Amino acid sequence: MLKRPVTWLGLLLVASTLLALGLIWQTRTDAEDSVHDLPLRVGYAVEPPYVELDAQGRVGGESAEVLRATLRSIGEPEPVWVRVPFARLIHQLELGRIDVIAAGLFITPERSRRVAFSRPTLAVGTALLVARGNPQRVHALSDWSGDSDLKLAVLEGAAESRQARRHGIAAHRLVRVAEPQDALALLRNGTVAAFALSAPSLRHLARQNADVELIVPTDLGDDAEPGLSAFAWRQGDPRLPAFDAALGRYLGSPSHLKLVQRLGYTQEEVEAAARHVDAPAKAQAIGLRDLRAAGDGQERAGSQP
């Protein structure tokens, strides 16, 4: 006698559960769609000429203007600009507080484990900024190795820090700074012998400050891998493919070349980047391979008696 009411009650509970799950799924979908309908939140750190602020506080520079032009070409509005210390940019991206990084960030295998890079916009080399006349007589990264007590300034979180370590420079000889202007102050008071950063950034500083000059380290060599500047997105962001395709159409165009040359970049730095379109995929593959190798090594170490 009770079987029919129980059956109907069960069906009602199942139907209610399915309806609730459907509403939750739709709410999440609508929320995700509404987020993607909003202007992008762009994280940046000031490092001219990649990113700079004018007297009115407008964000400009190569990374900002190339991003703007690309977004306009696909009908996207002016983004929301969020200033973040350079070393915190990827962390803020991972937390979802920004959607993309526009800061002259170089493609590296380590970073590719955490973010999805666009194609590179520039291929640049490393340089050293020294006091005018180079009083410490530094000419190569090897000058900081051995018994030397010289100090080298590097931007916190920048690729030059890892590059210095690969050239045998001990960690205690590196002075990490949050902003390029901090390194300039250390250079002027003699705390550091030089500041290592990408050549475009140091060319800009040398043009703006008569008491410093730029030199190219002699031990990098003509075959040194260039730094590939790109935009970094959260992994899996569905907006990246359309953005990257539009970026590819803009890079190398007359308006793009006019922009970057006005900012002090060379045509070679743009053309060289076009030869590394596959750099994001390569860096990601290397990053995953290294991560697996590190995991295997830890497992083998853990299995030792």
C-alpha cells in the first residue's frame, strides 16, 4: 500500500536535486560569462619603456600600447589597469585579482608552469648599467665571480637574476630591487657596481640620466638566447587564442613599428620576436619536463634506505 507514495516521493526528490544542480551550474556559467564580459584587469609594473606613466597617470609604454591596440582590433574596451610590484604579478594573476600581465615579462619554462604566454612581442638582450666612465671596470658577468666583492643589482623576480646565477654569480653578490629607480640610487651611491636588466630598459635609463651609461656584457656572446617579452594570462583562459591571433596580425604592422621605434626599440628586436612564435609551447614543454624530472628525483631520493 505504501509503495506508490514512496515512489512518487523519490521521484520528487530526484527532480528537485536535478533542478538545484541545474540552477547552480547555470549560475556559475552566468557568473563566468559576466566576468568575461567585463573589461580586462591588467596587472603592470613600471619599467620604461615597457610600461611607463605620463604626467596624468595614464599607463603607456610598449606593453601597454600593444595590448591596447590588440584589444581594440577585436572590439574590446579600454582595460582596467592594476599596478602591482613586479615580483608579485604572477601571484596576483593566479589569485584571480588580474586577468593578464602587461609588463615586459619574459617567457621562461619556470613561469610557463604557472601562466599561459602569448606569442612574444620583442626579443631583447641583457645589458649592464654602470656609472659614467665605468669606475669599477666591469665588462662581463664573470667579473662578479671568484673573490670579487662587487655587487650587482637585479630586479626582483626578473629573468636577469636567474641569468646571473647561471653565470656563477653567488646569491650574496646580488642586490634585488623592486623598481629600476631603486637600482639607479644604489648605483649612484656606490653600493652596486652595475645594474643588470634588459637592454631597452637600460637604454631608456641611460638617455634619461647623464651620469650613467650602458654596456653589453662581453661573455654573453652573439648566440645567447634573447629575452622574449610577452603577455601572460591565466592558464586555460578561453580569451587567449583570439587575443593571440589578433596580436599576430598587429605585430610588425606599420603602426606597430612606428610605436616601438618611438619608444626606443629597434626593428631587429621586433623581427627577431617573430622568429620565436613557438616559444610559449617550447617553454611550457620544458617546464613540464623539468617538473616531472624534479618529481622523479624526489621519489627516488625518498625511496633510499
